[in-house]
Amino acid sequence: MNKINKETAIYDIKDLSFLKKMVLGLQHTFTMFGATVLVPILTGLDISVALFMAGISTLLFHFITKGKMPVFLGSSFAFIAPILSVVLLKTGSSVEALKAAGETEKLSHGLAYAQGGLVIAGLVYLILAVLIYFFSAEKVLSFFPPIVTGPIIIVIGIKLAPVAIDMASSNYLIALVSFLIVMILSVYSKGFLKIIPVICGMIGGYIFAAITGNVDFTPILQAKVFGLPHFQLAKFDFSSIMIVAPIALATVIEHMGDVAAISATVGENYMKDPGLHRTLLGDGVCTSISAMFGGPANTTYSENTGVLALTRIFDPRVMRIAACFAMLLGLMPVLGGVISSIPVAVIGGISIILFGMIASIGIRTLIENQVDLTKSRNLILAAVILVLGLGGAVIQIGSFKFEGMALAAIIGIVLNKIMPQGK
């Protein structure tokens, strides 16, 4: 496992004041918000339900994993396409067409069956968790040496890079201001400011955007102060399940990559303790529960891993505070409106640093584990994972589709086992 300078990291926030703890949690809430609400925006699921279930899921995940991992669970992008497909199958119309026509009941009907598929997808995680538990963690970990996990982590970070640039491109000046605030505080500040650069970057960028007339306050003005999320129970049928559930076989691989990235960031081997079987169990249970009541599938958030790397605050309690804020956002639409009004460029400027940090962790994994890249075997492994992960390669067998990081990880794992050592 990577060597972490534990003198510069904070693993326990119990000595911090209540206000400082709240600010640290809010920093992670701000970080996850944009991606978490984008999934319901694209699919038609309820935004308040997505936020509320993200909070519930994060707390439940921490309970299942014995509170050891600093992880936040947010909406998974991997299931967007199958959700849209199920809605089209069940209603004969696309999500956008149903929204435009104001046919909310018809849209809800289609989404209910998509939720059913997500519930079963979560159960796939449970089955794999049981298999991993009985086949021992050591055998599973032998498939993930540094020469495999390092490039996978690099792929996670670089795949997110276009997202950061796309957001920043909406207003490069605002993005630059946010970027500079985060960079300056991270490098030059001392004390508490050094561990909250993200939230300072958001506030500073927001103020600059407001002064320059680039903030739309409509979401705040139109939002209610309090309101219960519109929960909806899932419905099940075979056709919908077969469209959605197989995606879990790919997202399981992504989950393993995320656990490797978080382990490398914190310097703890979470695949061993609390164990990969527990992290998969937590992810699966949370996905099933979220989908059962109208939320999207969940996944561990790389955005928050980037904040961990930047701030070096590794206490899992910070994520649990963030989870409580997410639930509050789900119950108070006006707070969600405030965050929604943050210009995309502000998030983009900050994300340039956060997503780059993840890729840098992958490079550090290779260096600190002294992976010998003069060996042809290691060069080929790294090259294949990087190209397949970043190049958009897709392999589809029937309804099973593997692409991006999932495909790169599978091929990398297989090659690592069949290629001779020491070559």
C-alpha cells in the first residue's frame, strides 16, 4: 500500500469545533451535488429523492463497512442509458418527449420499471460479494497488483478530465478565479483554510460570478423552503430487468477501481479491511434501496476522492456529515436551489484540480510500489489499460456491454494473469 505522510494528514476530526466539522462536511456536499442531480435531470427521476437517498445510502454504506472508509455514494452515470431505454420501451416515448408534453404520470410509469431493474442490479452486487467472501480476499487481491490498479486509477481521473474542461469552458474567467482560489489556499495557506480550499473556491467563484452578472437566482426564488421528496415504489418485469441489471457486471469492476483509488489516496488497504465483500455488499444494498423508493443507482464518488487527496482529511465522519446535508437538501428544496444557482464554470475550475489529483494518485501508485516499467510485460499492461480505458473501446456480447474503465480493467486483469512474470 502507498506510503502516506501521516503527520500531514488528519484521520480524526474529534478535536475540531462543531462549526469546522460542519464546514468540512458541507465541502463534500458541494462537491457531489452537481453530478448527483445531473442523473435525475437526464433521466426524469426526482432530484429531491436522489439527494435524500444519496445521504441515506452513504450512511448505510458506512454502517455496512464498519465506518472505516471515507466514501460518499452519489448517483451512478453508468445506468443512464438503460433507464432511458426502459422508459422508451414502456411508454413508447423518450424522457425528453414526455417532459415536453407534461406527461408526468406516463413518465413515472416507465421510470418505475427502470427502478425495478436497478433493484435487481443491486442484488447482483450482493451475489458477487458472497462469492468474494467465500473465495477469500487474498485470491481476489492477487488480481489487483499495482501495475493493474495504478493505470486504472489514472484512467478514472483522465476520463473525468473532459467533464471538467467542458464545465470550465462555459466561462473560463470564472473558472480561473475558482481554480486560483483553490490552488493558492492549498499551497500557501495555513490552519483551517488549508483544509477547506474547495468550499472557499466555490464561495469565491460564486461571489465573482454574481458581481459580473453571471448568476441566475431563479432556482432560489422558485424553490419551496420545505418539501417531502416524491418517493415512488419500483415495479418489476423481466424485459426491464434484462435491460438494466446486466450493467452491474461492468459497474462492479468500476467499484473495485474506485476502492483501489480511495485506498491509494488514504494509504489504507480497504480491499482487506473492511474487505471488498463488504464494500460490494454496501454498494449493492444501497443501490437496491435507493431504486426501490425512486432514486438512482449509487456509486462511490471520484469527485469526493479528489477532495480527500487535496485536503488530506481522511476521517470517514466528514462523509457522514456530508450525507446528513444531502438528506437536508432533499427535504429543503430552497437549499438545493442555492447550490443549483452556482455557475457550472465555478465547479469546472475546481474540478480541474480534483480530477487531476485522482490521475496523479495513479501515477504515485506506480512510483511508490516501484513498478519496473523497463520490463516489456509491465509496459504492455499499462499501455493496454490506458488505451482501452481512454479510447472508448466497447465490447458487447448479447445484452452485456463492457466499455471504458470496466473493459480496461477486465483485459488488464486477464493479461496480468496470463503474461509471464519477470519479462
